[in-house]
Amino acid sequence: MRHNLRHLRVFLAVAETTSVTRAAEAVRLSQPAVTQALARLETAFGTPLFFRRQHGLYLNPAGEIVRLRVSRALALLDPALTSIAPRLTLTATAAQIEALIAVCDEENFTLAARRLGLAQPTVHRAVAQLGKEAGQPLFERNAYGTVPTRLSQALAQAARLAFSELTQAEAELADARAETAGTIVIGAMPLSRSQILPSAIVKLQQERSTQTIRVTEGPYAELLAGLRRGDIDFLIGALRLPAPIDDIEQRLLFHDTAAIVARPDHPVFQRPTLKLQDLAQYPWVVSAPSTPIRKHFDRLFNEHRLLPKQLVQSGSLILMREILSQTDYLGFASGGQVSAELARGLLKRVDFDLTETQRPIGLTIRRGWLPTPVQRRLIQIIENLE
């Protein structure tokens, strides 16, 4: 839902002064305009935000939720607007900023318009208005497309997170009304999809049967980018040490050790003893080179210059399991990721010491992120899983 930025500022002024008259003076609007702004904002959020008393307007519980989220949103947005031009805090609209975000992402006005469902001239005009107010170009043209300036990129990033705060406000208000509280978006790395998330999601939905959860998969770099944009609420899986960037926090859940697995009747189980040289003779299914578990695999063999020559690279546990079930391939995976296959007898662990492959598994969140109650409950469930 798009919110009128001017209305949000009016709301904060009323919340601070408890008076339409004093708020009107603070934001330089007429009293009827302030009253109208509050009415539209309450309609947009779907609930009254104030107790209306004889001596003033006082925030009700819903208003307190909105006040906190709007304050956080503008604290993110306003410094980025001011860095371009101080006047933008008064003149920039949500529609203009959404257009800027889309052009920053797509680096093309036509693609940005298509993403927003608008005509290309509409998007171009919105960005041009921002640039006119700023007194400087917000994008540059080169051979590859329309490239945002550094200040535009900073504004787009701040605005994504600010709009995410407003979405959080809507989710918290819905939760307070016992309605579906938005969608929890989880960036899931391979181990979490097999071992952690199924149990956590089932438990949460036993408590909140209407809660929508979306699990997003992909390479770590893509998930991290989605987290930092505010598109993903938190990541779960292997932690990176050290953290790749300082605007995230990592919370350890437990340590996981790699496992070598094969089909139960694989000839490797006929050997009385196993050396690394023996394992190097087999073909392998392994994950992509950029993943932590693959780095352990490469290190294990590279130290002895025995890296197997025949590899299938995939992050799909299903693909690994099916290849292993039909061939003499061995698989190298997270012990937690293959725990269900081992428990069901679909795969069998090869007895080989891999204690040096231990790695941290945990949650990754944005620094300063404030979860909604239902997001906080899901994280609590995850942290308390045995």
C-alpha cells in the first residue's frame, strides 16, 4: 500500500503536539487540511489512530504502532533526501520515489514502467520532477543503459527500507485485529529447507493458521541483496565468517558438520577401511563452488592434491539423492541437510572423519531490524527447536 508522505509527517506532528491546531502550525497547513490528512491516513491503515478527547488527540494502541514505524521510516528516508536536496523532504512523493527505485533496479525507464504497471512517460516525468527539485541529474546515460548516481542509489536503498517499515506497520495492525498479518519472507539456504524450516513453519501455523509464509531460495548473494533491500525478512542457513558487510547481524543457532553419503548398497561400504585416496576414485555430487560446504570439499581434497575429476555441481538435494540412488556417485553435503534421507534409509553415511568441516548455522538479519510480533514468534520457534 502506498502512503502519502505528507500525511505521515502530519500524523507525527499531531502525535507529538496532541493538537490539530499546534500540528497545523508546525507543518504549515490549515487545520482542515490536517484533519483531512488524519482521516485519510486512518482510512488507509483501516483503523482509528487516536483517542479524541476534549483537550486533544492522543495515540491509541494502533497509533503507537504506526508512530514507531513511521518514525523509523522517515529516519531512514529523510537523511537520504536531504543529502540530495533539503527541499525534497517537503516535496518528494511516494510515487516519485517508487519510480526512482524502479529505474535504479531496472536501469531502463521502459522496464521500470512495465514493472510498476505505468506508462513510460509517467515514470520519466516522476523521476524528472525529483531531479528538478534536486537541481542535479539523478541518472546518467551510458552504453549499458540508465545508471543511477551514487546519491540516487543511496536514496533508493533508504526508501526501500522505509517502505518496508510501513509494510511492517500494516502487518502489526492486522495482527492486532487478529487478521492475517502480512507475509513473512524467509531467505532459505539448503540446510534450513531440509532440517529447520519445515518444523518451524508447522509449529507457527498450528498457532496462527492463516499466517502466510513465503520461502525464497537462491544463491547467497541474491538472498543477501534481497535482505538488505527489505524484500526478505531474514535469512537462515550457513553463516559467513566474517560477515560480508557491516549492515547485517548474524545469530548462531548451532554448528553443522559435512557428511559423505551414498546409496545403502554402494560398494564403498564393502571396504574395511577408507582413505581419502579411495574416495577420490569415485565420482561426486557436490554443491556450487561459492558455497561454504563446497569450500570444505575442495579443501579436503586439495590439501592432498586428490581432487576428483568427475563432479556434478548442484544445490538440489533431490537431484543428489536421485543420482546417488542410481549410480556409484558419492555425495558431499551438510549433515543436517541429508538428515531426513539418512533417517528414512534412502542414503547412508560413509564413515569418514569430517570434524574439520564444522560450520556455523544461524539467522542473518538487517542491523536495526525491528520484527513484528509474528516474525519475532517464528524466530523464537526456530531458536528453540531441538
